[in-house]
Amino acid sequence: MRPSLNELGKLAKDKHIENKKYFVKLKNKPPKNLDYVMQDIHEAEFKKTDCLKCANCCKTTGPLFTDADIERVSKHLRQKPQQFIEQYLRIDEDKDYVLQSVPCTFLDHENYCMIYDVRPKACREFPHTDRKKFQQISDLTLQNVAICPAAYNIVEEMKKRLPL
């Protein structure tokens, strides 16, 4: 199933309680092969997914910027880290650096990232569905299912392949 962005919010909302219960069980008793299965599902999904057709993550959410991200991106933009922070970032309620606004400043009109080669770690790893110890990020995954059609598909496939 390829949910459109218009359908995604409703589909994610309809599945939220089911998914939340699933992730509670997953956290309590993760299957031994979870990371391998998730890697497989993730790779299969992203062979079929063209993020450039969507870019909803870049349009609706902002990544967290680590100190290493700030150093790397500011160097790429030929700015001092403090200049980069003042121009593009703010500190959120968790005391993390995030973009001042969304959609992402670095997203162009064709959904290309203008800092792709040096993009933040959070962007490189999104939607985090191939992460080791996947069961530890269930809250993040529940959020990402409503943002990313690929994450939605991955969770639906996961429930089929790893019934709990």
C-alpha cells in the first residue's frame, strides 16, 4: 500500500492505538531477530520509495542539530558555528538546537536538500526504522508513521512479519 500524504494522517490516527499496543509488547519482549527483520523491511521499503516525491519530513518537522552537525554544516556554508546558529537555529523546550522554522530552510522547490552531503545525523537516519535496538524508539516511530509513508508501510509490514 502506498498511502498518499492526504491519507497518511488519518491512516496513522486510525492505527495509533493498535500500533501503541504493539510497541508496548515489542518493548517488553523483543524478538531475538528484530534488528535483522527491521533491516530487511527497511531496505525493501526504500527500494520502492522515492523520498524526493514526498519530503514531508522536511516540510513538517525539523531535525535536532548536534554540535557535530553544527560544525559540519557551518563549515560547508563557510560560516562560523555561532553565525550558523544565530541565522538558522533556535533552542527548543528540550534544550536542543532545532531549525527556527519549517519547512526546512535547506529544502528547495524540487524537494532537494541543499546541504544533503553534510545534512544532520537526524536527517540521514530518518525515519530510524533500521536502527539497532529498534524497540527502544517506539515513541519516535509512532510519530514518524504519521509523517512518513515509508515508516507507515514499514510498521505495517513489521506487524505482519513479527506478530506479537
